[in-house]
Amino acid sequence: MEQVKATRAELLQKKTQISLARQGRDLLKEKRNALMRELMRTAEQAIRRGEELERRVGQADAALAIAEAIDGPEAVQSAALAARGQLALDVRAVNLMGVSVPRIEQKSVARGPLDRGYSLPAVSSRIEATAEAFEILIDLVIALAESEMRLRRLAEEIGRTTRRVNALENVLIPRLEAERSYIQMVLEEREREDLFRLKRVKKKISRN
């Protein structure tokens, strides 16, 4: 406390700093609560997408097994080679309560029978069903990846915000309050000493 100036101007400054620090802490808490709500919403979304992906994986595997068993692995592989293509994703950052979170923008991977590159008479309905099932899987994987990236960013920001709240609440504000109390104590002590000296002066004057 030796570095603290025990003056009324310093006392006013400490009170202002405490008020601002408390306001900052409260705003950060509000931000953290909002981020927590968004985290929970995104987590529920990720869980739903994960469950849907797991269900669709089972359907796709079953469709593939049937197609290979009836049409043969060669026919399935030939159709897969003809239908393969490139997947373009547009990953953009969007601002969510001051947090940069990813948004994946892409057209659905699912295509119509005429858009897969193979001759329709050359493939069976089983191979068609298999292709459709795996295209749906890719869409779900991309959607789940977006949710998981968003979860990671939100969790990181919540951690940073919590550390800032703790620093304000447990370090800065207590230190400022201690300095304010010290200044008040010194000023009050000075006032008592001044009052005591004033009384002594008055007594001397009255005696004279």
C-alpha cells in the first residue's frame, strides 16, 4: 500500500475503477451465460446429427452389402468410379457474440440418377439406393463437422471469458477495494488527528 497515494482524488479514482471493474465483470458474466446457452444448443444439435449419422451409416452399409451380394463387387465399384467427383466447401467465419465461429456453406451432395455419371441401364436400383445412401452420409458428416467446430470455438471462448471474470472477481476488484479501504482509513486517521490538534489549539486560545 506504500505506492498508493492517500488523497481524496485518489479515493475517488479507486471508487470509479471499482465501479468500472464490477460493470466489466457483470458484462462478461452475461456474455458467458449467453455463450453457455449457445453451447448447449449446439451440443444438442451435434448429438442429434451424430445419432442421425449413426443410423444412416447402418442403412448405407446394409444397402452396400445387398448391392455387392446381388450385383457383385465389380458392378458396385464400377458405378462408384463413374460417380465420383469433387466436393467444394465454402467455410466462412461468422460473428457470434464476439466469437468467430465457422459456417460451412455447401450444396447438398445428394444427386439425381442422371447426375452421377454412369449409364442408368447399366446399374440396378440397388446400386442407385446405395449411392443415394452414401451421398446423404456425406451431407450429415459435413453438418456434424460444422457443429463440432462451433462447439470447440464456443468452449474456448467460454474458458477465456471465465478466466477474465475470475481475474476481475478474485484479483483486480479485491485489490482495488483493499486500496480504497486503506485510503479511507488514512484519510479518517488524518481527520481525527486534525480534529485533535484543532481542539488543542482552541484550548490554548481559550486559556490565553
